[in-house]
Amino acid sequence: MEMRKWEKQGIETSLLGFGCMRFPTTSEGKIDEPRAEAMMDEAIAAGVNYIDTAYPYHGGESELVVGRVLQKYDRGSFYLATKLPLWAVNSLDDAKRIFAEQLEKLQTDYLDFYLLHAVGRERWEKVKELGIVEFCEQLKAEGKIRNLGFSFHDDYAAFEEILRAHAWDFCQIQYNYMDRNEQAGDRGYALTEELGVPMVVMEPIKGGSLANFSEDINEKFHQMNPNVSVASFALRWVASHPNVKVILSGMSTEDQVRDNLKTFSSYVPMSQQEQAAIEEIVEELRARVQNGCTGCRYCMPCPMGVNIPQNFAIWNRYHMYGTYSHVKYGWENGLKEEEKAKNCIECGKCETLCPQKLSIRQDLKKVQADLDGAMCAACGK
């Protein structure tokens, strides 16, 4: 397993981190715990030692499942990360209550990495007003937190302000070869190097969007190396940045676990030729993808029951592949009629919560028009 050293902390983490926001689920929507446990066990056995969860993942169930699974392992053999949900914190008492609840759910006395969850410009103002950083520093002094950081979804200016405002132990940003100029992006990465703040990366495969494309795009990757997955190129692109200490992958299937383990157990840095080829692919993809939804689900639930991420996933997939057959089942059977874009009443709640700052209301209109048109064309009407 490829490892990365954290010089200031004197620790070493696996470059691959197990993200616990996309566990496999049952038909009832609950975490399929036996499968989730087996997947974590396989990853840990292969050398993965960084486990990342959060208070809201899987409706609050992720921390419980992670806590139960990790009881079989020596506490010093892994690094555990979770996050403080700032949207649920309106006082220091809220922060204290949630933190105590997290320790209980995770069945631990301390957290190796604790993050202020999804900090942006507005939430940063709340953090300062309530003294949340000072509270977390006190927890560090008490040994209940080992490293304090934040995860981020906003623009570069907000990122720079937050990163420079405190002596953070680490930070976590969305970073992949499609989003180099989005959110913190390349400039944010360079700033972490300048300030010596280690980086954890989320969404390296852009919510799975960089794992599979149309045949012509897939072939471009296979020409570089026919023996590895398309997703592995996205992971290796991020891994080629030396200040990235952990790359989180939210793994939903056993095959994803095994493919990621293959990538990082025999890790090869990305060559200049590969990077150039990916740049060419990116330019072609940018002309196809309709919006930057990552499926994070921060926009949910919709008051009208619209499944916003699924509508966008189907829409983007349709335009990337260019044929209705690739999305026929998802549009006609995967989405219930009440979950489709046409049910949006344009209340705008989703747009206030979207980390990507997408024009969700306008895009949902396009989704319905494009896919209804494609369905009619496919059936000859």
C-alpha cells in the first residue's frame, strides 16, 4: 500500500482513505452492514489505515456502523476522521453535544482527525462568532482531537481566507482533473503547499463521473494502459500531487474496493505523457457534461420529492454517452414519476445548500426537456 508521511505530525497514512458516505445499502435504504464490514476489512487488511465518516452520512448511521466495525481493531492501528456538522450548530452547547454523541457512536475516546464540515464563507462567519475553533483547540489540549482541519466547498477567495486564519493541521478539498479551476482548485492546492498544510482530497473521481465514459473516451484511456481501470487514472492524477496525503474514495461495491487497492498497492506516478493525454480528454469532456453535480446530496431532501442528484446523474450521463440507450432504464424505471425534474416548483431551497453553486432550477427544466425528447425520439414518437 502506498503511504504518505505527515512530517509535522510524525505519522504515516495510507494514500487511499476509505470514505464512508457511500456504503452499499439494502432494499430498505439502510446500510448493508455485513457487506460494508467485509469491504472495510478487506481494505484494512491491504494496508488502508485512514477511515473517514461524518455525522450526516447515511442519515446518521455511518458513524454507528464504522464504530462497530472498528472495535475489532487495535485503536492505534488506524486513523479515524469525522466532521462537525456546522449547519446543525447554533451554539457551543450544540457543538459539545454533537461531539460527545460522535465519540459515543464511534466508540472511541478520541478522534485522529476532526473537521469542520463543509466550511464556506457564510459558515466561517458562524464559526468565528461562536468560537468553534477555540472550542476544538480545547478538545485538542484535552487529547480528544489529535488533528483539527476543515472540509471546504466554496470559491478560492473564501478558501484562502479560511486557510490563512488559523494554524490548521490539515484541510480537505474537492480536487480532480475535471475541477482544477473549481472551488479551491489548483490555486488552493498551491496555497496548501506554500503554507505547509497537508491536504486530504475528496471527490477524486467526481462522484464516479470519472470512472466510465463513452466508448471513444474509454478507448483513449485504454490506449495508455489496457490493464487498468479508467477510474485509476483519476486517482493517480490526484496522487501525483505530493502535498496530498490521503485520497478519499467513497466505495460502494467490492469491485471498487479491489480496483482501488490494485491502484495503490502497485502505485505508479503519472507520467508527463499521461498527464498531457488526460488534458486532451478533459477538453473533450467539458464540451459534453451539462453541470458539475457530484451527487453529494447536500441539496436533499427536496420539499417536492425531486431526486435532484439522480436527475442530474442521468442527464449528464446521457450527454456524455450521446445515446438514450445508456440512460433508458434509469430515466424510465430508476426514477419514480414524483422524483423527476418536472415536479420542481422552483422554491430555490436546493440552491442555497449546493456546494457546487449550481443553477439547479434552470438545469432541472433542461433535464426534463432533454430526456423526454430523447425518449420520444427513441420510441419513434
